[in-house]
Amino acid sequence: MGSPFLLQPSRSLTEEAMAAAGQSQDDLKRIAALRAVELVRSGMVLGLGTGSTAAHALDRIGDLLRGGDLRDIVGIPTFEWAAGIPLTNLAAHPVVALPIDGADEVDPALNLVKGRGGSLLQEKMVEGASRRFVVIVDDSKLVPCLGGSGLAIPVEDGIHGDLQAISDDLLRITGVVEHGMFLGLATSVIVARKDGVVLMDKEANLLLKKQRELVLVDFARDFDKVNPQFPESTIS
Ligand SMILES: O=C[C@H](O)[C@H](O)[C@H](O)COP(=O)(O)O
């Protein structure tokens, strides 16, 4: 009732769902990545993620820069390649407008497991330097609790209990510099499924949990309704 977060499926979503039917996992990764790139504006400082999903986003941003549809973009890399995007670093740009990255697992509270590509320390620094962090995944990455996939972390039955306390305990172990749990960092997760694209958003998710259902949205139209504050960090 009157909530800005009650988002309705749209005609374009239905068309998108039809187009997505029969797509491979890599196709779904690409679909999620392209939706995230719709949020990129000229002049932004971007966080450039690692992995096969992020690679689709970087390739697209590189294409848009080369074609002149985007300009004055710089990116802070979390890996060694950057698809022709001019690079910078956190020393020069300590505030990042928009980090875009994949994940190995996403739980219903938008906590993540990351790092199978080996870049988790740099990722945590870059993605922690922004008020907004957009994660892009296909729906195979969704888990009921971290560790639930049995792939990203060697635990049998997922990680149960207070995740923050577990994180703190891990970081107190001598020699442990970081771990792959990204707690409370993601603000939005774009999930590509065969039946369409789902936005899991920090604000909207509070509502979605009450409703016990996910809401399909027209991402380009509705993202700013759930993220009304546009990031202020630009390269100028
Ligand atoms: O260090 C790797 C990153 O955390 C990746 O974003 C993560 O492993 C997901 O990779 P992919 O998109 O290839 O599944």
C-alpha cells in the first residue's frame, strides 16, 4: 500500500523471460551483467569485479566506451585485465561510485561468498569503498545459507549461527588476513533466471522477506525507485 518498493512485473520483463528460456548458464550470467551495466553513467568511478560474470559486464562497458556511448569512466580493477577500461586505484579515488561483481553464493540477506577466482582481498577493499555494491549472478548462486552450495566453502551443511561473530573469530586467527564471506556489503543482487531477471535489493528485500516471495521487476525502470540516492562519486 503506497510503498515505493512494491514493484510489479512489466511487459518488457515478460518478453525478457521468454527470451531467456532455454539459455545456458553463461547466457544467464551475461543477461545479469548487461542489466548492471545499465546503471553505469559517464564520469563514474567503477569497481571492476573478477570472474566469468563480471567479465561480461567489463566487456560491455569497454564496448560502450569504444563506441562513445559512455565516456570519462575509470575503473579500479580487482584482477589484472580490464577490457580496455582506463584504470585507477583506491589511493587516487577512495570513493567508488559503482562496483559490479559476481559471487559464488548469495544468501537471502544478500550476504555473499566470493573469491573462487582468487581476488577476494582486493574485491573486499574496492567493494567496501562504495555505498552501493551491485552483484550479478545466475540463479545457481542462490543459497538458503552461506556454505549451502557445498562448492564455495568446504562445509557440509552450510554455515549456521551469527555470521558476523564467525567472521570476527576467523579474522582473529593469526595469519588469516581475510576470508570469503562478504557480510552486509552487497546492496543489490541482479539474478538472471530462465524465467526472467530478479532484483534482490537491500531495501526491497526487507519487504520481500515479509511477503515470502521475490518480486520480478523491470530493472531499468525500477532500480532507482529502490535506490533513490544516486552515487555521488565521479572522476571529476
Ligand atoms: O574471486 C572471484 C570472485 O569473487 C568472483 O566474482 C566469483 O568467484 C564468481 O565468479 P563467476 O562469476 O565466474 O562465477
